[in-house]
Amino acid sequence: MENLETDSKFLKKAMIVNIVGTILKVCGPLLTFVMARVFGAAEFGIFVSAQTLLLTIAHSATLGLDKGLYWYLPKNKLDGRAHYDGIMESFWVSAAIALFCTAVIFVGSFTPYISKEFPWYALSLLFYVGSYVFSTASEGNRRPQNAVFVNSFLTVTLAPATSIALHFLKVPHALPLGLLVGQMAGFVVNFVLLRRQFPDMPLRPHKSVSWMLLRYSLPLGMDEFVSSFMIRSSLWLVMLFLGPEKAGAYGIMVTISNALQTIRVGFTPILTPVVAGMNKERLKTDLKPVYSYCVFMVTFIQLLIGFFIVLFPDLILGIAGKDFVVQPETLGVLLLVHLVAGFGGMSLVVLNGMGKSLYTLILDIVLLGVALASGYVLIPAFGLVGAALSMLCYNIVAIISNNVYLLKMGLQPYSLRLLSQVGWIIALIAFYIALNMQVFTLTLVEKAVVYVAIVAALLAYGLVVKKKMEKDRNAVSAGKSK
């Protein structure tokens, strides 16, 4: 039976993996910037839009069964099922849907409704869904390092590197073919790693997906489509209102700011199995120290990255080329979005860990309406800044809704120790505004010195708060043992 001490040890180990994964994730965006420079803003903008559409289809094809494994696998032990139950059943269902979608896209390419290039992207669909199922199964089995090193490093570096190489070799369709190579490699490696965890797992199970897993996953599957559409709606609206070049510039800034988002997303497969393994009594006593620790680590790492982006935006955007330096203030709004989501957005992970997948679907349908309405109004008026403000709008609505729901259930998962994190977030945004309004100017050397000083201050602060949170957690454990 899991307890707070076991969960704490897992969180510490997973946190180290997440930090290493964050460092490795830098390689992918850097190669993406090079790829943008090689292919140009217009072609890269089309690539970003096509890839995001493909991701939406791939996530929808799993019917939510991949994310359902986060919740279902930890319960196999509790309910006396085979420890691999649900994995291959989920894969074969997802693979069948992916192949059907691929066939529809290929047939549709002979009509005026689907571009002739998109079927080349569709070749990656099967490998996308396979990687999703196999990597989430590893994460549900408390092996988050597999997905970090494969999905967040191998595929995201191999794909752009291959596209660049194919471009210089004069191979046509270099962008979608590079994506295909990256996803094929990720699929194979994810399966090999999963097979090592479950050597007795039959490849062709003689039963269908359990109703328990399906009932939990279907709302997540529908929500995946809704949330994917919602997240990418700002990019598609930029493409619609402002054209492919602006979409390419916005795509680069989203890629940069996503360095902060990936920290939060990386904790989803860590926190979900932990919450799923808690009964009602443990939720009342153990949720706050576990959740607060995760929120602290997410925002702490985000702050380290955020200050670097704020101090050196020109260097980062310059990697992609001058064509992508458009409304650079957009980057500041995107940073604010992810900092706010990093602090309050993980409340949704708690709700999904508690089995509230239907609530997630209903909420995201509402949020999609907020995203489309705000984007329709803000993007024509404010350009790329309007797109970022649209993201901020629906994130704030989501955070308020989720935390109110938790309060209604009698759960308040935030420790007072996190108030200092709010202060650091405000300081980062104020620092960004001061730099952009030229309240003061810094040379490159001065920026480097300032960043080193900020990192030193953050590390000292982080050690102090971390020790206090561990003391609080030990007090909870000691109180329960009595």
C-alpha cells in the first residue's frame, strides 16, 4: 500500500528526471529554430499548422485510453488485476482508429478539401498513437524517465535533424518525412522499454478494453480533441487573420515559451498516479504536502528558465532569423500564461487523478468557447499579443473553476509556503516590463551577471523553502503514525 513517505521518494526521483529532461528538451527547440531558418517563415508556418492538426487527430484517435492508463495501471494492483491489464487493448483500439484516419486523409487528398502535402504528414499518425499509449503506460507504472528521454528528447531532436538533412539532400517532402522518422524511432524505443517492464504481457490480448478504463478514458478522449483544438486555436486564428508568416513567428514564440509549459506537463504523469492511489482519508491528509511540493518545483524550475528568456530574448529569437522577430512583447505575455498555469493549473491533474474526467470534458468545452471568442476579438485588434492574451483568458477561467471545485469537495491543496512563489512570479513579470519599457538597459555582459545573481538567489531561496516543506511533510507523516 502506498503511503506519504513512498510517494515523497517517488516525487523526488521523478523531479530529478524531470530536471534532466528539461535540459534535454532544449535540444529540440534549438533544432526547430534552425529548421525554421532553413525552410523560411512561410513554409515553417504551414509545417507548424499541419503538425498541430496532426497532433490533434493523433490525440483524439486514442479515445483518451493513453491518458486513462495514468489512472488505471496504479489501480491494477489494488483491484487484483494483471499488472499489464489495459495496455495492449488500448494500443490495438488506438492503432485501428489511426489507420482509419490515415486512409480518410489519403482519400480526401484527391478532393479540393485536403492539401496534397497533408497525407505525407498523416503517415506519422500510427506511430504517434503507439508512442502515446506505450509511453503513458510506462508513466502509469511510475517510469516517467522513459517518456522524458524518448518523447521529449529522441523524437524532437531526430525529427528536425532529419528534415534539415533531407532538405540539403534535395529530397522532396523533407518536413513531413523528418517527422515520420522521428516518430517511428520513438515508437520502437517506447515499445522496447515497455516490454522490459512487462515481459509476460501478451501482444494480442483475447479481450476488449475493460468498461472501467473505457468509462474513465472516453471523456478524456473527447476532452483531448477539445483541449487540443483550444490550445492550438490561437495559432490557427493567427494563420486565418494574419497569414502564414505571422503564424510562423507566433509558432517560434510559442515554442520558446513552451519551455515553461513542458515543466508543468512533465509533472502530470508524476502526480496523477500518486493521486489515483490515494483513498478519501489520504486525500484529506496527504494531498496538500504532495501537491504543494509539485507546484513549488514546477514554478521554481519555470522561474529559472523564465529569467533567462526575459534577459536574452533577442539571442533566442535570432537563432530562427530576423523574419521571426515580430511583436516580441508577445513572448512576455506567453511567459505569464505558463507561470500562472504552472502555479494553479495542476489542480486539474488532481481532479483527473480522482477520476473526474467527465468534469474535465465539460469544462474544456466551455473553455473552447472562451478561447475562440477571445481570439476572434483580440487577434485582429492586437495581433500576436492578442493571441497570447486569448490563452491567458481561458487559463485563468480554468484555474478559478478547478480550484473552486476542489474547495467544494473540502480540499485545499495549497501550502502557505507557496506565497513566496507568487512574489517571484510578480518579480519576473515586473522585470520583463521594466526591460521592455527601457526603464533601464543592460549590456550582454551585464545581463549575464544579473542572471547569475538571480540564479544564485533562487537556489538559496529554493533550498530554504524545500527544507521547510519537507519538515511540514514529515510532521504530517508523524501525526498519522501516532
